[in-house]
Amino acid sequence: MKNNDVLAVILGGGKGSRLFPLTKYRAKPAVPFGGKFRIIDVPISNCLNSGFDKIFVLTQFNTESLHRHIYRTYRLGRFSEGFVDILAAQQTVESMAWYQGTADAVRQNLSYINEVNAKYTIILSGDHLYRMDYNKFLNTHISNKADISISVKPVARKEASEFGILQIDEANRVQKFLEKPSGELLDSVKSPCLPVKTPFLASMGIYIFTTQTLIDILNENTSADFGKHIIPESIGKLRVIAHQFQGYWRDIGTMDAFFHANLELTSIKPPFTLYDAKFPIYTRARSLSGSRLDNCHIEQTLLADGCFIEKSTIKNTVIGIRTLILQNTKIENCVIMGADYYDSNIVKNIPPVGIGKNCIIRNAIIDKNARIGNNVKIMNVSQKTNFDGTHFYIRDGIVVIPKNTIIQDDTVI
């Protein structure tokens, strides 16, 4: 059922430096995920599955591929009043500056938010992986007569210092908010009635505002960020309520988290599944044929459409659309993002788009349109944690081959 009282605002993020070099040519929400999706597909799909079809996506850095994906994918039709519109950073009479933070990004677009005239506004991040019916969140907000509601997740002590931690009372009203606390400071924000193993409530960076409250706050408070400034300063002044979420949720804005979230999709019973018919993840529809496999050994692998793989061994790997893998290649614990096109032009001394013969690739991310020659070994042989090479990067021990990179025959990384 559509909910015309709600406007969704998805924050497209900043430079995405924690996911560099995957963000070298694209915004963080446009990074390919799960074989054929983009990260932005997750929050947009959650909105549409919740019946929220009035959506703004706020963008700023490396936006071209993100804009193209959204416009090609989310056409809601002439018989719908809904929309998925992009609000890119721009100079206006009111502001000549780029977005300075999450709250500032929303502030600079208050005129558009006002025009929609929705009673409630939900603020979402563009780089989280989860499946949520936002109506339950909205019901918490309405039933508690909240001005602001925050979606929170119980976490253990070892995780708590990575998040903003909230303390609530027995009525779920937020009493304190501390950004990434540790030690004795962390103990001061324990919440009642939580499991012993997860006694802390982490903010998921997802907020519902009564829209007039949002407009009033951002007009009165010039602070740049919701989590660091707006939310803590609102506690005690406004009615701020916590909504506890018990499902799978992961911030995939770092290389390690992004890599392992992808690999989890290859398991028989993944913690986050792409196979939920009632609550699907949408993406751009492509007219690709099924993938072809010739005499391969494949274990625990997620394989997208339009691929050709011959006489190779692949384990615990995500393989994206249009991936070409030639014979006698061994791939393990990898994210292969595939290609934007089929490479029909054979050029001397330049490998075709895909992965050549007799290669060994382990613990790596191969970005789109990469050309990996024959007899290449990508295994982090130097065992570095972080390193910037000429044609590759190492982040958190993971070798990353950037988009459009050429790796010549016999290269060892």
C-alpha cells in the first residue's frame, strides 16, 4: 500500500574514501554489489517495498554513473504520483557551498522537501545493507507521538565503539547519545532491558522526522551533521524515540565490510538473502542471456547473467554480469564485478575484458571492465595490509584491481 504521508530522503554520501579505489570513478552508492546490483538499490528497494514512492536521492561526488543507474532503473510510470528524483549539490541564492554534512545536505534542499508536503520525512543512508519494512518504524514514531525517531540495533561491547550509542529509558525515549564511546564512557550509556550479550543500542543512521519539526530544526540550527550535532542537541528539547531493529544490518562503507558482505551472499543460507520474493531488491533490467559454463568446478559461488566460464575452478566468489573467464584459471574468495559491455575488438598486446588463461586469483576485488591477461597471479604475495601500486591497491589485505585497469600477461601481485 502506498503511503503518501512519507517522503524518503536518501543521502548519497561524500567522497567515499574508505571504499577507494572502487569510488575512483563513481559515487559510493553506485558501487556494484551482489553480482548485478548497486548499493543504492538497497534503500530504494526498501522504500518501494514499504509503499514509500516519493524519494529524493541527494548526490555530490562522482555522480554520473549513479544518476544514470537511477534514471534507467526507477521509472515509476505515468500512472503513479511517485518519483525517484536526484537532488545534486548546486549553487543557489541561499547557498554557494557544497554539502557540508548530512544535515546540511538536507537543509540545502528544504524547499523541495516543503513542496512535497509530506507529513513525515525518513532520512536514509545510501551505503547500508539491510531489509526493513519502514512502516513498522513509522508506526513506532506515530504511536509514541515522536518528533524524531531513530532506528537502532543492539550490539556487543566490542562493536559499540564503532557507532553512535544511544541510551533509552523504559519507554524507549532517548536519554543520551554519544559518538563512538569507549571504556567507562561506554558503560554510562547502557540501556535497560537489553540482552547481556548486546547491552548497547547503536544508531543505524536512519531517522524519521515529523516534517515540520525537521524544517524548524534545520532553519534554527546551522550544524552540519545529524549524528554528530542535530540528534544529540535535540535530546531533552524534543521527543526523541528509539525503534529497535532486530534483523540483519551492515554498514558496507569500508572495504573489509563490503568484501565480506559480498562473500556472505555465496553461502547456502546467507545472513542477507537476495531471494525474498515478497521483499525483493530491485535493479536495472538487462536483456542478458543465461551464463554458460564449460567443464568447470564451482563451489559456493553467486553467478550473475551473461557470463562465459571455461575449464576453471571457482570457490566462494561473486561473479558479476558479462564476466569472461578463460581456461585453467583458479579463483577463490573474490568479488568479480564483471563488465559493462562485451569486448569484441581484439587488440594486439592488450588482453580482452575479463580474466585470461592459467590465472590464480585469491582474496581480491576485480572492478568492472578490467583486463586480466594470461598467467597472472593476484594473491597479495607480499602480505601487505594497505598499499598503493601502479595498477592495483591493497586495502585491509584485499587486492583491488580498479575499473578499466589492464594487467598484462605473467604479472604477479
